[in-house]
Amino acid sequence: MNYRHAYHAGNFADVLKHMVLVALIDSLEQKASPFCYIDTHAGRGRYDLKGSEARKTNEADAGFGVLRTATGLPPLLWKWLEIVRACNEGDEMRFYPGSPWIAAHLMRPTDSAQLCELHPEEAGALRQLFHHDKRVHVHQRDGYEALNALVPPKEKRGLVLIDPPFEAQEAEFRTIEKSLKAAMAKWPTGVFAVWYPIKLRSHVQPFHRWLGKCGAKRVLAVELLLRPDDSPLRLNGTGMVIVNAPWKLDDALRDSLRLLPKLLGTPGESEYRLTWLVEEGKDEAPAHGPHAPHSVRRR
């Protein structure tokens, strides 16, 4: 695996992913009982935005860099921004936190984290980052393989984040489906959040159809598109699906999600989608397309 997230840290895809992650952990913390956070592709946990990799692409400038100076942000985006600030000393804002750092920052003393990272250098940096935190356990192993062994956690409730590099492109969706099916069979009440890139809509649709029949009672799709999803040559958008989505998660996300196309995109091209692929009490998952029921879009 040659992927390095340092080239992309803090970009628009990270903004969406981490906004959703904060909302999910907020939901878990509505109950006093402890939860477990499992990250199958954890990366190094924190990224230097002034490092050579990040400066080679400057992707953070069009994502986090825009929002750090924005005003009037909704509470969820403001909380995410405060977490990024907490990852830094002073006002320099040199570092951008990965999902493990964000989760650990929000976790309570009784909560725990299981972080999987296969790449030796990234896993070493991750282990060093959390070497004083007894709540956090780092595993240098394949996250898909590890997931089957890590669920259900002893806490019996929690969140799994599946955030692969998608080096396998469209085939990665089939690997995710296989891993999710096995994990859900062992832990049917767990919350599973999956990040995915959007290049061609035709690559995403089979995955959404599979989720509509996966057996979960609630599956929410959250997407941010900066450009039309009709080119395989560039990252046009990003999405997350949440299996066993917490109650009112869509309401928690809506105000922040509707603002992102306006701040990060181009008028006439950018949009958001908040779609229930499976909603408890509905007989069928909604159809896919511009006019799907339970879908919200803004340009």
C-alpha cells in the first residue's frame, strides 16, 4: 500500500468525514455507558500541514483553510473547528487531526479505541502519538481482517469507521460489503460509518443498492459534491454512509452540511445530499437519483 493521507489531510473530504464523526460521537455520548471506537484504516493520527507532502498538493487550503476563517458557522462545524485548534499550540494551526485524534479527544475516561493501520511507518507514528493514552490500542494489521476479531467489543456499543484509501478503486466497495456483512452478523447493533470517494455515480450506486438490502433498519447517506459526478479522472465529491444511524443524526448534520457547498464549492456545480437508503418504518429503500424520496439537495 503506497497511499499517504498526508497529501490530502484537511481537504474537503476530511471536512465532511470529520464533521460526521463528531456528530456520531456526540450521539454516543448521550448515554452514560462507555463505548468503543474502532478505526480500520487509522493512518498516522495527526498530519503536518507545513510538511512537504501537504504543501505539495495544498489540498487543505481549499478545505480546512477556508473554514478556519469563516464566520457564522453552525454549532457542529464550530465544534469540529475547535477540535482542530485543540490539536495545535497557539494560533499557528500547523497540524490537522486525523480521525483517531478526533475520537480520542472526544472520548471519555471510560471509553476505548481500537486503531488498525497496516503501513509500518504510519502505525509507528500512530503508536507514538497515543503511547501515554491507556484508552487507545494500536494494531499494525489489515483493518478488514482485524474488524472481524474486534467486534463485538466488550462495551457492547460503539462505532466502527471504515475509511480505506480506495487504491482498488471500484473494487474497494465489494471488499467493504464483504467486511460489513461479516461484522454486522457478529454485532448487529453496532454503528458502522463508511467513507467513500465520488468520481462516477455509477460506481457508487451498486454499493447504495447493497446497503438498501443489508438488513439494517436505518442507513443514512451523506454526500458533498463540488462538481458533477461524471468524471473518473478526479475526485468530484465525497460521501459517508452510516449503518444503524443514530436517531436524528440527519437533523444534527443538516445545517452544517447545507453550508459546505456554499463555502467550499462553485455555484451551479456544488451540492449536498442527505438521503435515507433505509429508514425504519418504510417498506422499501428510496429510489436513487435526483428526485429520490428523503433526499435533500442544494446547489
